[in-house]
Amino acid sequence: MVSVEPKPVNVGFVLFPGFQALDAFGPLDALNILSTKTKINLSILAATLDPVSTRLPADQQNPFGSNCAQSVVPTHTFANAPDLDVLFIPGGVGRREPDTVDQVSKLLVGLYPSLQSVITICTGAAIAAIAGILDGKKATTNKKSWSLVTPLGPKTHWVANARWVHDGKVWTGAGVSAGIDVTLAWIEEVWGEDMATDVTTVMEYNRAKDPSQDPFAPVYSITDVINGEVQPS
């Protein structure tokens, strides 16, 4: 595995209302553990400094009237994002909100040239596609949302049978829990196998090490989409 130099230090994590909890909390916990073994500065980015909730948008509230959500307090707004080496973008139902798409895609376009890595989780890949950074690249995303996300990247080779895809400085993870696997794969790429193993062991996580180890593509009977064309099975 490649050992990246210089090592990234400043990591940003985008949040928006209605983000998927595990998309964020899984990778964030891996980063928390990583920060006990090497220097990591974490910034949480959102539209404002108000707490950001996983609660669904008003028109998609739980039909049972459940009151079950979590909130995270940002450290920076999109407008005053610090210098970053790496940017994480999660998915979630809130990713579909037009204001979120506009704000996060503009942030990504502005930061992308100076970033070492961009890591999307789940439908966070949709924002990267809209921003144009997946053009000409291979990528993957949440398999249940495959038909919703892949048209947003008509110049992308969408890989169906993938737990994650790494192409250049862009990493795209599949659905929800795959965010942990893509984060650990990135850690291994940068700091080596021993570091990734240490973080995985502390998490007591059964890590997928093969990026093509994906049981969910067959569940939804999806195939690759290349430049907007669905490939035969």
C-alpha cells in the first residue's frame, strides 16, 4: 500500500440537516481513534453554527411520529472553512434538499484543488457528481439509491459491485456502513496497514478489505453505469 507524504492533518467533515447518522458517526469514530495515534485536526462544516440534526425534512417525517434524532455542533460554516487536507461528505435524505446541494457543491468546487483527498459516503457521491469532480472517474454510491444518484454523474463510470472505489484523490463509499470501510482503506493508503489494523482493532470492527466485497448490488439487481449508459448484467 502507498504511504502518502505529506501526511494529512486538517480534516473537514460536512454536515447538513437530515444527514445519515452512521455515514458520519462511523468515519468520525475512526478519525477519533486515528487522532490518538497521529496528529489530526477535525473541523465540522455546516451552513451555520447551529446544531445540525439527523431529523428528516418536514415533508418526510416519520409516519409514526417518532422523536428520534441526533444533533452535532459545527465548528465552522461553509463560508469560513479553514484550510483542509481532506474533506468528507456523507449522504442522507437531507442531501436531496436544493439548498444543501448548492451550498456543499460550491464548497467542494472551491476546496477541491487544494485537497489531498475527498471521501464521500453513501449518497454524498451525488454532491461530488453535481460538483463535477467525478467526471471521467470511477465511483460508487448507495445501492438502494443507485437509479437516483447515477444520472447526476453522466460522465462517470459508476461501479455497481463495489464497497468503495478509489480513483485519484477521490474516494467514494457505498451505502451507510461502507463509510467505515472506505475510511479505513484511506487510512491504510496514507499511514499503512499497521495503522489501519490498529484503528480497526480498537473499533472491534469486522472490516471489509476487498473493495469489490459488496453483497448489496445483487440485492437491487444493479449493474455498472458508464457515461450514462446502463451496462448489461
